[in-house]
Amino acid sequence: MTAAVAQPLQIAGLIGLAAVAAARLLTATPRLRAVAGMAVLGLAPLVLLAAVTGDQQSSLPQLSTPLIAAGLAGGAIVLVAATALCLRFPRAVLPAALVALPFRIPLEVGGDSVKLLLPLYLVIAAAVTAETWRAWRGDALATHPVRRLDILLATFLGLYALQTAYSSDVSTAVQNFTFFYAPFVLLYGLAADQRWDGALLRTCAAAVLAVALLLVAAGFVEFARGQYLIRPGGISPSDFDPYFRVQSLFFDPNIFGRFLVLVMLTVSALMIYTSRAHRVFYAAVVLAVLWAGLVLTLSQSSFAALLAGLIALAAMRWNARAVLGSAGVVLLAGVVFAIAVPSVSGIDLSSSRSAETSTSGRLDLVTGGLKLWRDRPLVGQGAGGFAAEFQRGSLAHDSAFGSPSTTKSHTAPLTVAAEQGVVGLAVFLALLWTCFKCVFRRTGDDRRPGRVARVAVAAAFTALFVHSLVYAALFEDPFMWVLLGMGVSLAAIPLPGADIVDELGVADLSERAS
């Protein structure tokens, strides 16, 4: 199949995939939602296969037909077994998804190394298949309320698919949609439709904490050995940084750091909402271990995300105006100091080359992204087209970090602006505003069950967003979709009269005051 034929088929496939994903979001009837979910599961691999087999210029690895057939057969067997487990233990789906979230499987295919969230994909596919089985068997399933957030998510996905029509890199758009957006829409639905209670919240918190401690232990081993535990493609520690940064099993120190930050904020939320000394002590010990793991990543973006999350936590726990005002003053003073005393802070903006070095190569990406936006401000360069247009326009300058090769500007809103223009940016900002409203909804209501969980979700979402401003990957991060689903679901829990529910085994201070 020639590229002239393959690309239109891929674009049509993406538009169809966006349509069924939107149907999944906007359909209230359980059976129709189940059909839409299965359509997403079936169509996403077909769109991806069209890219890896039909377009020889694709940046995706090329797969042979026997390998595809073997993979499909083995996958079907594993899916049947996983579906049976989901039917037998339906409340284990979300804990299993949280355990699977960090793990990427490196595959050497076609001479390239790809890292896929295969364990998470399996959990999602099995859960949706089990849901479909229950719906068509006639089991009573809750009707899914269509929210403003769902409408904006569907709009965002539909617009992204349509804007591949003039993209110079359809294969990147295919990767984003099939690896991230399509499966994560299903993940969001699983979290949003879940009936959360104390037992399930405790199980999820324990699961993600256990995984975090395990991965930190792996990071400690990496640091002691001075080499990565897993090195797909022969990557060595010195390939990207002049100093060793642990990455555990994430293949990226910044993504590992982001994960640790989200877990640390969850533990911190538990800590500040209890006055029991032994719980405070245990939380402090856990935070110390996680902090050690975070320090070894040397991820500046993760440190900034942690600070933002902690500020959000403090604002929700205590006086918001006082906390935000004090934080603003301190941050402003820190920025002034960093610029005024570059010899201490290491931030030198006196020249473009020194600024590029101080920002770890991000200044070149940001200025190039802004130029791409200015070139086509209304509709952008096309979904997934940032990297191709960035390199084609010779926007990358030689620096201490070389000539960047990337698919993102490392600033999520700027990537959207460059690829999708003002039209896409307007939808993105409206969606982002609604996301924040959803996760922060009722975080100050201590009469309603799940307050600590709502606070933890809101702080974690804030941290994830701040991280995306300097490292991209907002809607490409599965945690974002889980946090959104949990946020809308937890906010919808009805009031139980005057009772206060200790949803995570941590007695709320308002309960003691009463």
C-alpha cells in the first residue's frame, strides 16, 4: 500500500476512532456505552496496524504479518483469562489498573525500541469486556450521567482527529490516539463510574504506595550500581545527562519523578488530616523514603510539581488566601534571586546559548514552538506535526544538548497551540478549566464522605498539570484520566446526613471538633 493511500485511511480511521470514543463518553445507556467501549477496543488496534503495515515512511516500527497474527492470538487468550478475573473480582479492576500504570514493556521491533503500557492496556480491555458481558447479560448497571467534562473531552478528541487531515506527521497522531487517548477514555470511564467507598480507596492507596516503594527500591539499586536496570536500545546513563539520574523501570527520570510526586501528595494528604501520632510517624517515614527516590532522579520539573501540589494541599487544608499569598511572595522572591545571582542559582539568561543551557534545552523548543504557532495561528500545523515541522523549519539550534529531536515542546499548552492553533487551544483551555473545577469540587466539604481522597486527587492533578508545563504529556498520562474519573465520582457521593465517613482510615479533624 502506498503512502498516498495509507495516510487517508489512517486519518479516516482516527476520525472513526474519535467518533466511537465520543460515543463512549456521551452515551448514558449501559448497553450502548458497552458497544462503544468494545468499538474503541476493536478499532484502535486496526488504526495502529494500518500505520505500521501500510505506510513505509511511518515513524512506527514495521511489523510482519505472521508476527501480527501470533500477537493477536496470544493477546486474545490472555484477554479471555483477564476478563474472567474481572467478572469474578469486579472491585479489583481499579487497584489492578493503578498497579499496572507505571509499567512499560520495552519491545525491540523493526530495529526500534518502543515502550508500551501493555499491562495497563490488558486491564482496561478486560474490564471493558467484562462490563459488556454484564450489560448484555442483563445485569443492572448504573446509568452514566453525561457531564460537561465528557462533552469537552469528546470535542477535544474529535478536533484532534480532524486536524490530522493536514498534519505532516500522521503517524505521531496515530501513536498519540491509539496508545493514549483512546484507551485512556475507557480508563476514565472505569474510574468515573466506580462506586467508591472506604475499602476500595484504602486498597487503591495501599496498591499505589506498594508499587512506589518497590520502584524506589529499584532506583536505589540503580544508583548503587551506577547503571540502569533495563536499557532498551542500548541506552546508557551518559546518553542524555552528564550526571547519573535514576529512572527505575520508567525509562525516563522525569516520568519516574512525576509518579513519585503523585504518591507523595497522596501520603501528605493522609498525614495532614490526622492527629494520631503513630499515623503521622509512619507517613513521615514513607515520605522520607519517597523523597530520597525523588532526589536521585534529579528531576527539576518533578520538584516544581511537588511544590505546586503541596501549596494546593495547604490551601485546601488551611486558609487558602494566606497560603496562596505567602507562596506567591516566596516564589517571586525566589525567581528574582535566581535571575539576579546566576552564579548561585545556575540560571544565566545573559545570552541565548547560556539560557538554552540553563533551561536544559527547553528554550529552543519553546521559541521554536512559538514560531510554529505564529506561522499558522488559527488552525496550527496539524495534530502530531510539531516535531516534523520543528525539524523541517531548522528551528533547532546547536547547544550543549545538541539539536533536539522531540515530538513535544515540553510545554503542553504550547504543543497544542503549535499543532492545533487558536481553535485547538481554545478547546484545550476550556477543557483544562473544567478539569480543575471537577477535581476541586467539594474539596472543602467535610460533611461529605471522601474528603481526604478528593483533596489528594486535586493536589495530584495540580502537580501533574504543573509538570506538563515543563515536560509535556498531560493527556498522554494515564494518571490524569484516573484522577479526573475519581474527581467527578467522589464529588458525586451524596451526603449521609450528619455522619462523617473516615474514607481512608484517617479520622477527619472536623469529626473530632464536633
